[in-house]
Amino acid sequence: MDHFNQSHKEIEIILSSLPKKTVIGEFSGRDSVAAILKAFESPSINHILPVMSFAGTEYGNLESLKDNEKRLRQRIKALYGTEKTLYPSIIYSSPKLWSVLNGRPVHSLIERYGFYTPCIGCHMYFHLLRVPMARRLGGRIISGERVSHGGKIKLNQLNVSLDAYAKTLKKLDVQLLFPIRNIVDGDVIKDLLGWEWEEGKEHPACMYSGNYRSISGKTDYDAGRLQAFLIDFLIPVSISIGKILMDNPEASLQELEKPLYDWEATQ
């Protein structure tokens, strides 16, 4: 869905026009919208720039997102009037960045760790994508990830995974905020939203949805292997890629792949 992208020049003009304390808000599904509303409860957050991004594995149209963005604006106005500002959203994705983290290294990851799922690296992709924008503003990004989803195990939103994302961005001088991380009850999310929006609905879908579960829906994973994957591969490689993006958000595929070769050389 990268054909919806706004140009780097256009994004630069937008960023230059915003207050320096503006926070980046990840805008995708229901939880990310709830996280923006929760973040606005903080006296230190008064300006949020929503950024819509997509993975190459997602499909659908933007209409549902636009509808929910409209509802979000109405909700913010009803709650805060003119005290809080949600700026017009930016749309930006990077298939080459997704490929480097989740496509190109598949063989090596299976060989080294004995398992593979694109979901953890995919969430890292979404965070890294916004790092250069966050660095131009307040150095903060709002994430809608939360550990509990009605008893469902999501490998990309385990505590250890969320900690890995935060640790990576901290090394890039960006703070990753998790306003709804510990909210267990889905009704609390509904109350934050202020309108009916069922979980998993009204946003683009992913072709890899549920890939780490068995056909019957059971999720089994080896905590040791997962930890090794995060510590040995995802965190250091993502930090290196993040530094490349900070120097040049338009870095080529070959430039972004270099940390993969460096990682493989150490194995």
C-alpha cells in the first residue's frame, strides 16, 4: 500500500510546521486509536501527529481508517475542545524496510533460532518507520500495543516483545509510549473510544494473521528461542537500521541490508 505514500519533501514541510513537542501517534486499528485518546489524558501531551503505515502483507482500503480518524477527531473535540490538537494524518510505508526485517532473513532466522514469524519484526518495522519523524519533533511515539487481548497470546505483544521495541527505540533517542499496555478489559477500550468499534474490525487485514497459531488456534512458543531472537538479532539489527534511517530516511535497499550481513558474519 506504499502507493498512498506522501513524499519525503511533503512530510518534511509538515514536520517543520509543527510544535517541537508534538508526539507521533501510530494510527491503525482500534487499540492504536484508544492509545491516542489515553495519551491525551496526560497534561504533557497536547499535540499529536497520527501516522498511518502499512506492511506489504496488508490488504483492504483506507476508507474505514478515514472514517475512524473522523470519529477520533470528533471525540477529541468533545473531550477537550481546542485544548488538544490532532493534526491531519501522514501516510507513509516502506516495503524495503519491511523486507529487510521480515523477508530477506527468513532462511537464516529459521536456521539459527528454529522458528519464524513475521509479526514481531513487523511491529518493529512500524516503530522504526516513524523514528526519523519522531526525532524531528518531540522524540516520542505512541503505540497501541497491549499485553492482554481477551486471553489470546500475541507473540508481537508479549511483554518481552514490547520491551524489545522500547529498548531499540531508546537507543535511537526515541521514547516509545504504551498508554494502554496493561489494559486487560476490552470494555475499557470501548469506553476510551466513545463509539462502537469491535476488535479486529474496520481496518486493513493481514495475510499472515494468526501465522504463529496452529490451525486449531493453539499458540506454542519456546521462550528461550524467542528471547535469543530478540536479543541476538532483532534488537541489534534494528538499532543499526534505525541509525541508517536517521541519517537518510530514503536509504536504498542495499544500504538497509548491510546490518543483516554484519549480523550473519557474527554467527
